[in-house]
Amino acid sequence: MRIKILAIASISLILIVIFLFFVFMAPQNNNETSYTTEILAENLEVPWAIDFLPDYRLIFTQRGGKVSILDGNNSIKTVGQVNVTQDSESGFLGIAVDPNFNSTHYLYVYYSLGDYNRISRFKLEGDQITNETVIRNNIPAAAIHDGGRLKFGPDGKLYATTGDSANPSLAQDTSSLAGKILRLNPDGTVPSDNPFGNYVYSYGHRNPQGITWGPSGIMYASEHGQNKNDEINIITRGGNYGWPLYEGNNTGTGYIKPMRAYTELTLAPSGIAYYHGALYVAGLRGTQLRKLTLSTDGQSIMGEKATLTQLGRIREAVEHQGYLYITTSNRDGRGVPQNGDDKIIRIKMT
């Protein structure tokens, strides 16, 4: 009997050892994404936006007015210095490369000058930007709430986010360019199918700073709320997103409720990128890159997590050729600079 008990105990011990081996030693398939980061550039002055030239070089703005190019050897060349008004949140903000750059050599930028924001087009000739053409002037500006993101959409149109310029009532006025997402033809004219016969594509925004598109054409935007209530929105043509009448989950008939409202924390979202069924949102005050896993149809969020929480304030998030690129914003007057700040970081998704 004693031998039988010992045999049973031995078999049980062996089974436990095998179980622990598979739990702790076998590869885990939990569908989580791991990240490998590489610093591409550092000691920058508040890099705000990045895009890519057709030859894969990275071009970026710094809020004080510089346009610079980062090549494959991680060397930086400044190709322009634009006269801007830098005050709190204002300054040199968005940049977008013309989809037809190989034939036009055009770059589009968004910047603050005095009491207004401006969208301009430059030509990149050799190592310098030249021939500024003002595409849209007199976008209301202030020291805060200037929006500033520029992106070309899948339809070839140029989209720009604008803040309410600290004048909330303008966000509900469809004749004003403040508190909106704008849609322009590349030559600066108004697209014939815009909903209000002007540049306004959507309205009722407080301070949107990020836009991106999923593979099915869904447009997503990130927006700063007031006292939390930051939002991730699906943007529709002519949609009213509520500000200043409604924000966060507080909404009413005729107003579009956010896809996600952050009532429990302040994320202060800025750049936003789509990659493999998820949105990656740069968090400023939230000091993180936040991953939002989307449903199959892209219409809802199935889960989320904070990543890269050790970098401080994150301003930009862009996907390019299977990599994510982010910028830190710890030298913008609201962060705590770390060694080497500010940085451009490339993230390999594995």
C-alpha cells in the first residue's frame, strides 16, 4: 500500500512539473504586441509633426519654426526656418507631404502667425524649402487650442484640425474655421462636395490634434477635452461633435457621441495612427502611447492598454512601412525633460 501511495505521489509530482514547464517555459500566445524602440534623433526642440518623403526620408517640424529631414543614417539637415509665433501651444505645427510629391515637390504646413493660423504650401528644392504659397489664411489662433494636424486622406484631399482658439462659441459656427476639421483641395480651393460650401468638414470640436484613417476609409480623430473628457471620434461628413454644448459622454439629439470618452483620466491625446486593427494614440498629459484595439468593422473599441509610459509626454504617432514613429514633447513647457529630450523614436512591432 505504501509503495502504491508513493507511486501515485511521484506521478502527481511529475504531472505538476510538466504543467509548470508549459506555463512558464513554453511560448505564450496571448495576442499581445511587444515593442522594440530605437531613438532616431534627440536633443530636439519640441518636434510636433512628422511625415515621409517618397525616398523614405523622414521630414518633421519643430515648434519654433524649423523644418528638418532625417535620413537613413540618422543625420538631420534643416531645410527651412519659418517665421512663426510660438506661445504656449501655438507655433509651427503640422506637416504633410503631397501624395504627388515626385512631380510637384510640394510640402504643406500649418503654423501660427500673430492672431491667426495659416496653411501654406512650400516647394522642397534640393536642401531648402522655397516659394511659399498661402493656401488658407485667417484660421483663428490663440496661445491655446490651435489644433494643427495636417493629413492627406484616402480621397487625395488635405485635412486640417483647428482648435476653438479659446473662443468656444466659434466651434458651433459653421462659417468660422475654428473648432473644426477642414477639408481642402491641394490647390487651396473648396471641394465641391464639402457639406457647407466652405472648408468645414466637421464641427463642434474643442481642440483636435490627431487624425488617421483605417483600411476601410473610416476617419478617426483625437480631441482634447475640458477637465478630462478627452475624446476619440469617428468623423463623418457634416457631423456636429457637440462642443461647447456637449462633451465626453454627455450628448444630445443631433450630436455625435464619441467612440471613447476619457472621463476617468486625462490623456490629452495628440497624434493618432492606425496599425493592424488598432489605434495608437499619443498621450501628452497621459504620458503614454495608448493602444486601442478595434472591432472587426472598426466602429468600436474592444480593449485598450497604456504602453511606453516611461517616455513622458508623447506628441506624435505615425505609421510608416510597418513601423510606428513617435515624438516626445517634454520641452514644450509642460513636461519634465529627460536626458536627450526631445526625441524621435521608431517602434518595431513584433
